[in-house]
Amino acid sequence: MAENNGGEGLLFLTDEQLRKGIEAMFFAYRGFTADPDRILSSLDYGRAHHRAVHFVHRSPGTTVGNLLTILGVTKQSLNRVLRSLFDDGLVEARVGKKDKRERHLYLTEKGAALERSLSDAQRVRMRTAYRAAGPQAVQGFRTVLEAMMDPELRRQYQGLKETPQ
Amino acid sequence: MAENNGGEGLLFLTDEQLRKGIEAMFFAYRGFTADPDRILSSLDYGRAHHRAVHFVHRSPGTTVGNLLTILGVTKQSLNRVLRSLFDDGLVEARVGKKDKRERHLYLTEKGAALERSLSDAQRVRMRTAYRAAGPQAVQGFRTVLEAMMDPELRRQYQGLKETPQ
DNA sequence: CATTTTATGTCAGCTGTGTTGACATTCCAA
DNA sequence: TTGGAATGTCAACACAGCTGACATAAAATG
């Protein structure tokens, strides 16, 4: 709709355009993680801790199994991260009432504070970029990113919209 | 132009919108790297090798120092990667004519073949996403990503446009 | 010419985060 | 009740970041 970009179009699908897109992803992702990374490294944490804290904040009471699906890592890898978050009192696990094998995860006050500090840093950059680019660009940004996800991950992503619990 | 998104606008800057953008970056980047990762792991390489090969292909004759700047890693880390690429005959280093301290990097035929296989895989996904999203969305995508980069990295990124050599 | 700076490489060692494999616990269903 | 499925833990390994220390050769500077 609108914008026929030159009759036969498809100029945006040339290898050169695609390469630019690939490099844009690479450089932008560096920026995207830079601010949280600084905070994390001062605490001897890494991105894995950030991701765990983010999704526990996002879906309080989620189980380890859910987190495994969302994060796409092995349970052993996640477990190492969770253990350090437990030990440092950032995340709390409560045994499931129905199924006692499950552990439901919650941020402590301290964990919530870290989450806030990380996501504040990340949101500042995001907000600045969004504002500079404008709402239409933002919509395009989200559209392309969604199309780039694996279908399984896209479902996870979209599912999170409606599943605050 | 068009789409005034609700008078006072700025609805796209709410924390909830920003969080969606953050998660979109996270899930999309997973998709973005998934296909090359599969090829790489079958060769006992990792993303670090992919990045090196990509930028050597992109700027043949680039020096180790240039690569360090672009990749943003330490020389020790890059050196480990480059050494394995030399040993496996994928990348070739030629001593500089003007400055003999510099080593200029080139892909061998074998290295170019790997680069092609990696970037083909990545481009397929990119092209599919671009086509599904349309040219206007792609433009917005690129605009937001550029705005998200660190200024230094943005210069690197934009500089690559004009500097095939 | 002597000195300093630059570009590069190498060795050792540490960290974070991914992996497999083996095993324990809990739940549920045959 | 027994066996499989889901879940979590411990051990060990690989990769790719990192810092620090040191070496060498070339270039730039005094």
C-alpha cells in the first residue's frame, strides 16, 4: 500500500541491501546489549543472568521448564545461572502446589531492583532510537524482526503479549 | 506523512512498547544467527569465525588492526580465531608493501566458499523476512537499527558503504 | 642515529555460558 | 507397583571473551 518504490520494485531485496541489513543487525545488537553489559560485568554477571531476570520479571511464577523453552539453552546451563541468582538473593523458587517437581520463580525485591536498573538502561537507548526514527519506522522495525524469528520463537514472542501469567 | 498515530502520538514510546521491542531484538537475533550457527558448528567453528570471515570478505586486504576495531574484541581473542583460519587455509595474510608491520587479510578460494555458504544461509532468512514485511517496513527496520548503534559503531557501519577497499 | 610509538603475535590464566553425560527426585499412568 | 516422563543437580568439557606480560619488527620522531 502506498510507496510503489519504483515500478518493478524489489530493489530492497538485492544482495547488497541484504548485506547491509545483516551488518545493521550485527552492529545494532552490540549497541543493544552494551548498556546492560556494563552493569552486569560490574556484578560478575553476564547476559545469561540478564535474560533470566528479564523473563522472570516478565512472567512471575514461571517454571524452570518454561524458562528453558523461552531461552533455548540446556537446563544445566540455566541451572548454573539460577543457582547464582538464588545464592545472591535475587530470585526465589517456590515448589509447585499441584506438581511438586516444578519450581516457580519470582524476583525478590533485590532482584526486582536489578531488573529495573538493567531494563532502564536498555530502555533509554531503545526510547532514544525509537524517538529518532519515528512511529512508522518503529512499526517497520517490529514487522521485520517478527518475520526474522523462527516460527517457534515467534509464537513464544507473541504468546507473551497475552500471557502475563 | 500519513498515520498520525493518535494526535499527541508517542504511544510507541511506552514502557510496554519498548519492552516488546527489546524482546523482539532478542528473539530475532536468535533467528538471525541460527542458520549460520548450524553450518559453523558442523565445522567446529563459532560465530567469531563467521564474523572474521564476513568482514574479510567485505573488505579484502583489511588489516588485523582494522578488524579489531570493527569487531570490538581483543587482539588475543581475534588472533586465536585468525590462527585457526590460517591453519585451515581459509584466510591468507600478506605483509604490507608500505608498512611491513601490517598483515593484509584475504579469503582463499576455500574461505570464499565458506563465506558464501554462511551468507547464503543468512540471506535466505533475511530475504524472506524482507519480502514478507515489504520495502517500507525494511526502511523502518534499518532506520531504527542505525539509531540503536553506538555512534562509533554507526560510523563504522556507514563507512563500510563507501569503502569497498 | 637513538628513541619512542605502532602493529602485531604469543603465552598464561581467568570468566561466563554454552554443551553432554550421569544421576536423583517426583509424578502419573499402565 | 512398577516404569516412564518431567524436572532438577553435579561434574566435566569447549568456546570465546577478557587481562597482563612480553617479544619483535617497522615506522615515526627527536
